[in-house]
Amino acid sequence: MPERVTHAEEVSLNGVRYKLVPNSRIRSTLVSTWVEKQVFGDVTKDSHRQISTQGWSDFSQGMGLERMESRDDKRSWWSTANQRNARHLTLPPLATQTEAFASSRTGNILVSELDGAIVAAVGSYIQSYNGSAWTERHTAAAAPTDFLNLTLTTTEFLVGSYASGYAYADAIATWGTSAKNAFKLAFWDNKLWGIDADGMLWYSYTIGSGESDDAQLPLSHNDAVTGLFTGRDAAGNTILYATTKKFLWAHDFGNRRWIRTSVSLPANLAATGISSQATTWRDDIMLGANTGFLRYRPSATATLEAVLLGHDDGLKKTKEGRVFCMADSIGDLLIGTEVVNSSDSAAIFQWNDMNGFQVLWEAAATNTGIDSLHVSDAITNYRCWFGYGNRVWWVRLHDSVANPRQVSGWTYSDRDTGDTNPIILETPWFNADQEEVTKLLLKVKVETQDCDSNEAVRVRYGTDYSTSWTQFTDTHSSDTTFDATDDRIEGDGITTFTLSSEASPNGLTFRAIRFELALRRGGTTTNTPDVISMWIEFLKVLDDKWGATFEVDMREPYGGRSPAAQRTALLTATESDQLVEFTFRDDTGNSRNFYVNVFYRDDEEEAGHDERGIARVRVEEPS
């Protein structure tokens, strides 16, 4: 039963009652405080005696991190904003939908080029685009499953394969056909190579005729061809590779055979259709692997790396996608996804070694995947052309490592947060590297540039791993839409949000916190809001723990104990390996019964057999 103290000038320690020195007081002290920071020399952001800070000004190391440590401040959890440039968080490049196809054709879309024009196969209909309109050029015997642009000697060709043959052209308006079965195509050793759905590889020196069988791919049960492409072998030579649903195969030209590599593939997409899940990027072989890819580098000491879309923690569950097509660009590997669930949106991802993942473009609609990707400077500028939703789209790419704000005429996305899927960046969950400590958020400061009533930024937060967002209400209105009356940043400089309200800034407690930055623009395509930095001020709050200092009077017997017995009991409490109970109150709720460590003893006592004396004692709850 917890101890009670009903008499004045009395304490109970470890179940033993002691009399206090007459007219003395018990001095209670709050002991749960941090060690005060010691600051020498230059003052930094962490030099404040109590307040801690955390800042974000550079998200250039990419997305895919759900929970961060302080050193991970250059990462995001999910973002559709451009985060490649330090101290510039802007809208992504504008995606442009080209005009409808001639004769309103519909179907899956393969994109390539010929003679400086963009060419698309929409179903079995092959059409060309001059920058303003589509023209129908050829009707293939079936919907092409692969497109290949190549130059044989000095002539540029475009070849489209389908199960019963292939179509080809060296001028956009003139097409020929061959009845040689083809499923996927490649160009190597000055020859056109094709492989049919049964795995027979063939080649031709003359496009449209003279095809010769070369090697049979030994397909096992339930395996099927998925791709044909070129890449380096262990000696650094360029050879042919083939992918199936199960394996990566290397072509042995001298012996007209396929050699299975050590790379096994997961159960990828169905072998039929237009998926393109293998390419080379900076001399590495990239292989689509469901929600990520394998990076394979053949050499004497070959390496194989599995890369998950988004990296560390993958993609948010609502953003799941499988790799459907890939393309090489100057700065990045581009990856187009198909959706996993009907409620998901497809996206095009940019990836490189230095920056990790960034979303180049995300579909506003759900349940529709990216059909194909093609990178080219055909027509004008350096662009990624892609098939999506029965239309061809394009988005401009950098042909050098540059800040888009310094590129004349660069255009930005027109999707704002009035959409159901706005342009946003979500930070990872931040817990100040101490999950066990309660934090008190005091202020959030956001530095912006080029903001006005059209180009604006909204900031929201979430706490303690909740899936919901809370909007700040002390600076503007509490409107939850991104319109003219919304709580948003519409000016340059530093905007400060005070917790929990401007009138009563008593702060917001949290174990972990995250933020969402949403960006929008008005009608001028060359404008974008620019978030330079964001930082927070917070306190680390310890649980309240108390200590007490008092003087025990052991100059006479008390509570049936002689001075010697009192001293022995006090020594037992002092040397206890466990916490001991302490109170000086008659508290029926037990809220002032503390379990403490005897932290300090300073005794005055007689010598010899005389055990009388006074002990100054300090006890503390562990903090």
C-alpha cells in the first residue's frame, strides 16, 4: 500500500518515516531539464539555449523516404514538383497533349520518329506528326509490338514489328512490308535483327527481304519473349540480349546460340503487347522488375543491383506502379509505369545515380498506364514523347544539367491544387531523431520567391503518423481549397506560421511531424512559384520529473526507531539498487508518491557510539 504522511515536519522514504529538522522546509525542484548548450565562437542555427531547429532547402537527393533522420533533409517521401535544384522547389515542366489522331484512331500507342517527324502507331494505324497535326501514313497488318529507328549505311529507316511480319519505311509516306514473323527488334552489326514470339532470332542485311534464322531461344514452360536489345558483354563488346518473363539471355553470334546469364527476372508483365522493359543507360543494362528495376553491369566482376521505384521505402501505396517502359536520356533513365490498382495514377519517373528518383509527369486520371516513351529532339527542343490515354504527349527535358529558372522560355505545369491530384511535395516524417521525446512545434517559416495571387504556395502538416492533413489558419483563412480565399502564401520573403494560433501561440505537441508543400500557377506558362526554404522551431519536452531536498533530524528516537536504526534505514535507502518510494503528503490519489534515487547525502553526526545527527538528503526521480 502506498505510503501516507499526515504529520507536519515528516517524510517517508523507502517505507520509513523520518522527522525533519524543526522549522526546516522541503525544497522541491523540477529535474527533467536538458543540459544547457555551451556555445563558443560563431553562432549557428542550433545555438539557442532552448529552441531547436530543422530546415529544408534542398530536396535534390530524391524521393522515396518515408521516415527521416535529421541528416536526410535532402529527401522527400513523395513529390510531383521539380526538386532537382537546391534552394528551388518549383512546378514541373509543362506536359503538352498533341492533337487527336487522324480519323480519330484509338488504341495502345508506340512512339518513335522518322525524317524529323514524330511517328506513332495507334493500334495498327501508323501516323506522323509535324508539330500541329497528325497524318495517317500506313495501316499495318496488326498492331505493332515494337518500333525501331535505325540507320543502315546512310539511310534512316523506321521498322514496326507484329506477330506475322513487319512494316518499314525510309520515307514517311512510303511503306513496305515483310512476312517474316517478328515480335521485338534490334539493330546490331549493321543488320536488322528480329525475334518472333516463339524465340527464333533472325537477321537481315536488307530491310524487307533476305531474313536468315540465327538462333533459337530455348523457352521453358510458361516463359515468353519480352524484349530484344543491345548491351555490353563482360569484355566490353556490344552484343545482343533478349529478355523473357524469367531470364536475361546473351547472344553468342559465333556459335549461333543463346546463353542464359545469371540474371533471373521476377514474374513481369504479360509477354504480349508493347511493353519495353529493357534498355541500356550509361553502359549498364536496365531490366524492368515489377515495381522497380535491376541494374546489371557485365564485367569480370559483374554487379547486379535491385532498385525499387522511389528507392528506400518505395512508393506510397496510393502511387504504386509497375515498370512498363523505359528510355535513355542525357541526364536520366526515364521509366513509365502501368497502374497496379484501378485507383492508382501512372507516372513517368526520372532516375540517376546522383539525384535518385523524381516524378517528371503524373497522370491526373486513374487506371490508365503509360504505353511507350521516346526521347528525341525531333520537331524542336529535347523532349520526352509518350503515349497515354489514346493520345501522344510531350514534355521538355534538359539537354544539360541546368536550373529551369535560368532557361529562357521554359514552361511549367498548369495543374494546381484545385485538382484532385495537385502538384505537391511531402516531406518524410521528422521526429528530431528522438522518437521517445515529445516535441513542441512553435513556428514554421517558409521562404518563397515569385509568388502572388496567381503563383502561390500552400503549406499543411500532419502529426504522429496520421494520414490526414491539417491546414494553418492563423495567417489567412481556413478554406481547404486552393482558390482566391485560401490560406496560402501569395508574396515573397518569409511567411511565419505560429502554433497553435496567432492569438494563443502555445505550440503544437508532436512525436513526429511531416509537411506538404503545394504549388500552383496562373495562366502564364513561364511562371512558377519558387520555395527557397522551409524551417521549423521546436522544443524537446521531457516528462516532468521532480526532486526534493530536506534535512532529517536523527538526534532522538522517532517512529519507534533509535537514531542508530534511523541511520541504518537511511543507509539502506541510499545504497538501494532500485528506486525507493518517497512522499511527504497525505495524497489519496497517490499522485505525489514518487519513486526516487537518493542522489545526495551530507550528514552531521557524533563520533563513537553516539549515532545522533542530522542528514541533508536529496532525492530525484530519474529523468
